Amino acid sequence: MLILTADEVRQALPMSECIVAMKQAYAALSSGAAEVPLRSRLTVAPHDGLSILMPAFVDGASIEEQALAVKLVSLFNKNPARGLPLINAVVLAFDPETGALQAILEGAAVTAIRTGAGCGAATDVLARPDARTVAVFGAGVQARTQLAAACEVRDIQTAWVYSPNPEQAAAFIAEMAGVGRIPKDLRAAASPQEAAANADIISTATTSPTPVFAAADVRPGTHINAAGSYTADAIEVPSELVSRAYVTVDSRSATQAESGEIAMTLQQGLMAADDIHEIGAVLNGQAAGRSSAEQITFFKSVGVAVQDAMAARVAVANAHKLGIGTQVAW
């Protein structure tokens, strides 16, 4: 049995390969080739925490194309003030043929990479081919993988970063400028409006309960990824904007239960349930996707376990090829 630390996960799960795996995951989910129960949520109220259990099985034409995994992720909101990570997680990868435990992966790294890659997959499908600028709202771990993913699928020349904490934005730019496919031209936006108004692609990766930019700030043809909020009462993107965009999600059932953007827009009568399309349906040719260069497209990700299962499959296979990780008797 293999154990992969966070650093080893990052080595074994390159963004380019994870984006391909996320497309496969979304396509399997929308075609009925994946078994993904709605996640189980356990509130730890005295400590402002939430633990989530996420199992998934992905079918395929061969054992190599199948994936079976369970992720347990905990989000404890008081942790950052203690100098601890907001998210702690573990992914258990199983042999899909026998159910035997194959690997234990540090789950926060898996989550960050696969969340960015999931939005990267949607960006590749929905953003204009000539998109050259991106704006990232947030300056944490998730914001870093959101930027990396956008730069992996489009030739990004300039990236704007907005954070209400200027020191965090400066640290983000110093760390990320020129890394891999990320351009050296990273700019700290003085306001949300400056970031959004200059972007062909917008990615939000915050814990904000209210919209992080205004609908009027977004220009025609923009693609938007919303990946930070994960509860029905948190909204990063205004309903007014969602209602006039082509709306895609990772999972219709999950986002209607757990996405404030989707739930609020539906409740306000600004959108019908039939206006929501799974990104897997677009990948499978069952939904149209972008229809014009002026259309605004919107992808909401709450995260589904099929992503973790497919990401773990890639990471474990690459770890064996690279000879990394720790083998233990089980």
C-alpha cells in the first residue's frame, strides 16, 4: 500500500494531466458511468467545523480506466487564526476490481489541484479561444491552482489578482509570476472592478458570503469560474450575472443543494432548472456550450467525488512510474 505526502501528490499530479482526468470525470458523471452518492456532511459546531465524506466509483472499459476512492475533508474556519490550514483531507484509493486499499493520499493537495483542474477543464470548453487575460479573486491555495489551470488551457498574457489583503496579493504575485505557463505579468488589482473589467476569464476562490464583484464590471464574452463557496448561503457571483450567462455546473444535484449562486438565482425566479447544464453534458455533446463570442459563460464548481477518484488514479499511477511515495505493509 502506497502513502503519498502533499509534496508527492504535487509531483505525481501535474495540472495538464489532471485537466484531462477532470474532463473524463465530468463526462462519466453526466453519462451515468459514475456512482457518486450525495456527500455526507457532519457539522462540528463547537469548533466551527465541517467534515464531509465523499465516495465515488467511475466505470470504464478496462480496470485501468476505472477508479474507486473515498475522500474525507474537514474545513475548520478557526484554523487560519491558529496558523493552521483551513482544509485538512485524506483520499483513500481502492482497487476497483477487489476493493483492496491501494493508496492513502494527502487530500488537501489533491483537492486544490483537482479543483483548479476542474475549472481548467470548463475554461478549455467554454472560454473564448482568444482569451488572453485572467482575473483571480482570492490569494490562497485554491487561487493558485485556479490561475495555473487557466494558463494551462489558454495563452494568458496578463493576470490580475484581487485580495482585500494587499500583502497576500503581493505574496501571491511574488510566488506565482512566471511559474510554468503562468505569465510574468501578474498585477495586483486596486479594486474588484479593475480586476473583473480587464479579464477574459474570471476565477473566484474565496470564502466570501457575498458577491466579490459587480455584474456591471464584467464585459461581454467573459468566462467565469466560481469555485470558492461551497454552501447554499454563500454567493461569490451576483445572481444578476448568473441569470444572463450560459450556466454550467459540475453536478446539477450537488450544486442545487450546495451552491448559493445556483440556489439564489433559482429562488429569485431569474433562472429555470432547465437553464443549468452539466459541463459533462457539454463534453459529451449533449449540451451546446458557448454560442457566440459575446456570450458570458459561467461554471459553478462545488466539487464532486468523481474528481477525487480520477485525480487519485492519475497520481497513484504516476507515483509508481516516478518511484515516489512510501510503501507500507497493510
